[in-house]
Amino acid sequence: MALRDIITLPDPKLRLVSKPIERFDADLSRLIDDMFETMYDAPGVGLAAIQLAEPIRLLVVDAAPKDGPSEPLALINPEILWSSDERRVYEEGCLSIPEYYEEVERPASVRVKYVDRAGKPQEQLAEGLLSTVLQHEIDHLNGVLFIDYLSKLKRDRVIKKFVKIARRDDGKGRL
Ligand code: NI
């Protein structure tokens, strides 16, 4: 296993639509392990492959309560089958938009189908934090970020801030 770099705003790769996975091989298995290690290290509760610059439809989540046992879940080619009419507001963050948090309203529950790392089709009814995390991560596979749900004013402000940080970091160590 290896820790991998997480790409951040304004990296244009975050806007790519990720491709379905067709091959279940050792490379995929290694990437899943790296994603779990990188997510737990961050620490975060979800990570999409595109956040490691891999544009494929894969995500890992662990929405277990902090004091409980971990509940690692790797989802390949996930799709939302059903969303509840009931909605829920949750303060979201994103490892690709570090240290920025805002409330986002989404369906309270979703039913998701996916393929697990053994290649077996699965379905999961998700509520609470897991529901929010799955919707946030599946958005990543479609190039959508949680800031897209905010007002244009707020979104432009955070993008501007990260463009500035990226410029400053590029210039680091240069004379
Ligand atoms: Ni995110």
C-alpha cells in the first residue's frame, strides 16, 4: 500500500467525467488499497479515484461513527437507483478543497448499486452520513463538486482563494 497525493482545486482533472471500470485486476486492487490508506491518513470519510488523478468510476468510503469499528466500503461503477423526497442538510467538506466547509442540502436517503472489489454486484440503502458521503463521492465521478450547490458568489469566492494558493505554491522556492 502507498499514500498517494490528493489533487486539489483548481486542478481541471476534478471536472472530468470518470470512465466505467471493466477490468478487475491487480492494478485495481492496489489502487483500492492506496485509496483507503490515503483516505484514512487524510483523514476523510470518502475518496473518489479522480481525487488521485485516476479518472475511473471507483470510490472508497468509511462513514462509521468515530468510536466504533471501521466500515470500509469500496464501490466500483456506483449508481444511485433511488433518492428519498425527504432532504437533509449536512456541513460538507472535501479533501480536494481543504479546510473549507459549507452546508449542502441533499436527499436524506439513497439506494445505490455498485460492484464490489470481488466483482460481485451489490446494493446498499444508505441513510445519514453514509447517504451524504455516497452522493458527494458519486458527484466526483461526474466532475461535480459540493461547491456547485452553493451560491455563485460563495463558489466564485472559494475558487478564487484556491487559484491564489496554487499560484503562490507554484512560485515557492523561485527567485
Ligand atoms: Ni470530495
